[in-house]
Amino acid sequence: MKKLTREFYNRDSVIVARELLGKVLVHEVEGQKVAAKIVEAEAYMGIEDRAAHSYGGKRTPRVEVMYGDPGFSYIFIIYGMHYCFNIVTREKGTPQAVLLRAAEPLQGIEQMAQTRYKKPYGQLTKSQRKGLTNGPGKLCKALSINKNFNGMDLCGDELYIEEGEPQEFNIITTTRVGIDYAGEAREYPWRFYIEGNEYVSVK
DNA sequence: CCAGCGATCGAT
DNA sequence: TCGATCGCTGGG
């Protein structure tokens, strides 16, 4: 299966966010593949985007990786306890990113169930099954992605995104979640998800 | 040095 | 609907 290239990520976040739908996020843990199909993503457009961490050119140690090359991970902690996984887009110096908000488990599902709930998949309730990866913090937990993966090259062999199977789906475009502080930017249609997919976080 | 806050989650 | 929980940030 083909891995996404640096060039794929070297475009505006709104384009990359849309095109990431249906692609497969892979984390190879000790030779074991844990993989999930991306079903929801949001674009953060950088300097001009009040909702972005790099808004107004803000440049701090946390945000630094956003100013680097495309195709690297930007991971931050939210609400003191959850991780959010982002992918840096556009060329060096243009601090944009795409936030992965939800995914559908494909491979290593037992691993995910164990990591999230300390139980075999078979013992999970229906709601727990859906809850494996239907949110930004949840998908990080399920794929064992934490702060140690900040600044990692997604064109490498440990954490990456691959093409996935060809498929048909409709894309829903809406406003982003949890950015009420962002003024006018809260109205921007920069959230994308696969219509009808049960792993989407908020319909 | 330190207080306030947040791109969330899970239980109620 | 609400409490948990803590790294990052900016101001002093």
C-alpha cells in the first residue's frame, strides 16, 4: 500500500484535510500494525486563522513544529489530559496543520480495545466499540500516540498515512468543533467528514 | 514565578 | 450537563 508523500502534505490545509478522508493512519508498534481509516478532519490555516495555534504568527516552543516542513506531526495536550494529533501542511515557514478528529478501526482492533478499555474487543459494549476512535483524544489513545511523537516525520516507517482502498463516499463540510473563542473564524467551513460513517465524532 | 485557560472525555 | 486535570502561555 502506497504511503503519502511529502508533496501530498505540501498544500493548503483545507485541501489536505478533505483528501485525507478515507486514507489510513498507521502506527507500527513493535512490528504490529495498528491502523484506522480517517473519517473526520479539520483544517487550521495558520497566520490568518484565529482558531489556529499559529494565529498572528504566534511562535512558541509548543507550536514550533508547525513552522517546519510539511508531513510532520504536531501533537499537543488539551484540557490537561488528552492528546490531539495534527499533520503539518505547506512549506517551511507557513504554519498550517490538519487535526485528525476521528477514524474507523481497520487493523489491530484488539490492541486498541486493550489500550482504551483494558478489555478484549468482544467484551466491549456497542457504545464502547464506537467510542474506540470517534474523537481526537480517543483516536490518539487507541493508536498509542502521545507527546513522544511530536515532530515525527510521517514519511518515515513508524507513524504514517497510506492510500487505502479506493472507495466512494460523500463529504460533509461544516464548521469546526470547540473554537468558540475564534470570533469570525468559527464560521469557516473547514471541518470535513465522511457522510454516514458511525465513527464521526459530532454529526 | 504563577494564575488562567483549553482544537476533550466519560460518567451522570 | 459537568467535573477532571495539567502543560502552555503571557503578564508581572
